[in-house]
Amino acid sequence: MKAQFFGLIRKIFIPAIALLLLTVNLSSAEQVARLSVHWSAKHHCAKHAQIFADRVNERAKGKLKIEVYPSKQLFGIREVMGAVTSGAVELGGIVGVVSFPPINKNFNIASYPSLFRSYDDQRNFFQVSPEGKKIWNEITKKTNSKLIMYNPVGPVMTFSSKRELTGVDAMKDLKARRLLKSEEPMWDAFGSKRVSLPTGEVYTALQTGMIDTINSPPQSIGAYSWWEFLKYAQKPYQYYADAFVMANAQWFDSLSQDLQKIILEVGKEVGDLSTNGIMEAGEDTLKQFQDKGGIITVLSGAEKAKFDKLMNDKVIPAMADMIDAKALKAAEDYVASLN
């Protein structure tokens, strides 16, 4: 009788204990999240995405591991937003001026020439001002995403392999890479020929002569080795191209409170690090570009006046047609209020 009793205990309690231990192990098992970025591993943004992942992994202490996939191993610049939205990846490196205007055209404000004076001005418009918040909230709602970290790609300027960019007239008939719809007015005003290309195809297009001119943050010409072909550059900077680490909102909300806190804290830390270093990184790239024989023209005097007139007479009015008048006026008023 005693043997039967203990046998019954074993049958009931041992499996129950085993199930309890399995449940505990599963609940404490390390979760894995994938962060897809299209940037080359040498790019400023890819480096800071990796720093972000490393710091989260260290502080999560085995509860979460973020794996970074650079160089569009998973998704390219035009596909990664959709991947985050669908949950195909948990996190993605998103270039705002590429991914957001198709969702809300008013994000074209971010590439409106010479509107914002800094990354802070641009970010605060979308996060603080009523009209800007409305645009941002609609984008994150439609994409099922949450902002984790700012990771800017840098201010945008023009580069060419064809000829020295001495002024507006030098742009005529150049074969210009078009990444954004908002670039079309400028290339058209210059008389350049537009060729639509994602980032991953630019190197080969420059190599084969399909294109000879691009708008780009300086960092990218070194990170992707485009400076093997690009020999000329023109300033001024046109706008501040921002990028973000965005998370699938449902995935983020499913995490424990402590993991959410770690991710957001690290995102703020590394986002500040990335932002504080991007201008210097760009200028350092331009110095290396010149060391390789590259020629940078900084427009001034009559040529700068001619450039400004073209932008004001043709480019800006055409770009304004891509943005709701109310949203553009709100952005202009917001910038004016900062003076």
C-alpha cells in the first residue's frame, strides 16, 4: 500500500515539477530580435546600430539578444519599413525621407531645402508642434512602429564623377541618381537626367556610367566606396537627412517593462552619440575625399545667388506642391518661432 502511494506521488508530482521547471526555463529564456539595416557595416549608422545592440544585450543580461544584419542582408532601404510593419523583423534602420513620404506626403517637409537649421529643429517639429506630431503619429500608427533611436545619415550635398560642379550650369545633362520623389524638382530645374536607383545599385551604376551624379550625405560615399568614381562635390548642404531605429510596436509592447526601459534608455544614449558625431563624421569623410584628389566647390557670390534664385523660383514651388499647404505653413511658422 505504501509503495502504491509513493508510486502515485511520483506519477503526479514529478511530471508537475518537470512542467513547472520547463515553464520557468522558457519564461527566462533569451529572446532574439533582428535589427535589419541596409547600411554597409562601415557606415556611421550601421556602427551605431551595432553599438545600440551591444549595449542592450549587455544590460538585458540574457533576457534579450538583438542581432544586427547590415548591408541589406535581410531588407533594402525601400523594403525595411514594410518588414518592420509586418513583423518580418523586430527592428529596422529607417531613412525617414525614403520610407515616410509614401505613408504621409507631408513628411517631404524633412527634405524641403534649407527649412530646418539642425536635426534638433527638425525632430522637435515632428515631436513637439501640433501639426508635426499629427504627421508623425499618423506615420507610426499606419506602420505599426515605435521610435527607438535617432541615427542620422547626415546632411545632403551633391557629388559627381562627370565634371567640376562650379555652379548651376554645370548640372545640365548630368545623369543623376534619384532616390526620393522630392529630388525630382531639383534635378529637373538643373536640366539633369533622372535615374531611379536604390542604394544597393549605386556602385554598379557609377561604375558602368548609368549615372554620374548623386545627392548624398558625405558618410555614404566612403562607406559604400562610391568615391572610387565620384571626384567632384558641391556645397551648400541641402537638408538634414535623418534616420531612425524603429521597432514593430506589437513586438515592443510584448516585452517586459524592464526590457522596454533598457531599449529606450540605450536608444536615447546611442542616438545622442550618433547625432553628436554625424557632422564631424561627414566633414572627416570630405577631408579624405579631398586627400584622394576630390574637388569640393562651395558656391559663393554670383554662383550662390544663381543657385538660390533657381531654388526659390523653380525647386521650392515644385516641392511645395508635394506638401499640404497647412503642414508647410506650420513648419515655416515653427522655424520662424525659433529665431
